[in-house]
Amino acid sequence: MLTKSIATLVLLLLALFLLARWQERHAIFFPTREFLGEPSRFGLEYEDVYFNAGPGVKLHGWYVKGSTDTTVLWLHGNAGNISDRVEILVSMTRNLGVSSLLFDFRGYGRSTGKPSEKGLYADAEAAFDWLVKEKKTDPGSVIAYGHSLGSAVAVDLAVREKGKLGGMVLESPFTSAKEVARMMYGGLPVDLLMTMKLDNIGRINQTDTPLLIIHGDNDEVIPFSMGQKLYESAPEPKSFLKVPGAYHSDNYAVGGEIYWNAWKEFLSSIGGYQ
């Protein structure tokens, strides 16, 4: 009788463990395949590009040539695909004149494979290598721009490529996946069952890249306080832009001139931007 009870408990715990793993993946990644539009819709010229990111993984992106020597490597959030970022891509190109590589992580848009924490880090590395090798881009002119989920990918890239990147911009960033999970579940220790770390707060101090953090004070997904906490843990040089009234994904629209001026000041402060 006791043996049967123990076996039932073990099966129950195993089921809960597997359920937690399934929920973890589906709570973090929300990829879509359908494209909503392309830069040409706004009259922006671009190059359709594909590059490899490991066995069986081919990533798709858009490369836009700007009028300055600075290149922004976009690392997008957890939902949709690059077509959801067309408007801000166009706005950035017109306001800053930078070149851009905006690509989809594995499993998003036209990129093959399935998303995972390790996979996203490999994707960013492949995108950076493509810029350096295929476009002959100076690594020191590359700005890693991570929004939300992409902030963890940007931090990882800055750690891997320490001393090489020109700068890093984190928009609506979080401290760690575990802290976000606890927040979402009312403080319950659900993080004990998680495998994904996405540990910005634990890794930001390993970077030596000039940093700009942008966060809306009405962010409904990632608390503004997380952006502040991450900023406090980051090494110098660093700067922080609070966008009053902005939510999770509309900092550029709500901030307008203030938002783009923060970018310009940041790029000017690290040199190579005219």
C-alpha cells in the first residue's frame, strides 16, 4: 500500500515537472510566422538576408544601409516577428541614419528551428558574425539593441564579445526570468522548476560595453523598477531614459523627440557617430 502511494506521488511529481517545462517554454516564446508587412511599404530600401546559426538553423532578416558608420543589431522581444517592428525600424533609420540588421530568432517569422535560451544566444552570435564577415562591419561600430526578451540576448552577446561591441541599448528590460516568473505567480517559488535563466541582473556586471537603458514608467509587462534595478547593477559608462506615460512597446512613439535625442546623445558619447 505504501509502495503504491509512493509510486503515485512520484508520477504526480513527474507530471508536474513536465507540465512546468511545457508551460515555461510557452510562457516565454510567442513566435508568429505570418508577415504583416515589409519596409518597402514605407519606402525604405532593404536587403533580404539569410544566414546559418548552427546545424539545420537558417535565420532570416533585413539589412538596411544607413548614412552613418553605426550599425544597430536588433534583438527583438518574445512575440511576433520582425514585421511587427517595421514602423520603428523606419523611424530609427530616418531619425538616426544608422544601418540596421533586424532578424528573426529561430522559430520566428521565416527563420527555421525552435526557440530556446541557448538557441537565441547562438542566433545573436551568428548575426554579429554575419555583420562582421559578410558586411565587413567594424565590431566597434555595432550597437546591440535588445527589447524585452532581447535584452537578455544583448547582454549575453556583450559578455561573449567583451571589448568588441560599440554599445548596448536595452529597452524595457527585466532583471531575470526567475524574478519575472515569481512576479507573475504572486511570489510563488515557481522559478525552482525553471530551466531558463535569462539572467540580466546576474550578468550585466560582466559587460564593459557603454549602456543606455530605456524604460516606460507605465510598462504593463515588465515593471519600471526592474529597469532601474538593472541600471543600478550595471557598470559605467551608462545612462537611463525614463519615458513618462510609455508602456512596454511604445517608447519611441510616446517619447518621440526625447526618445531619439537619447539615442543620439548615447551614440555621440561613444564616438564614431556623425
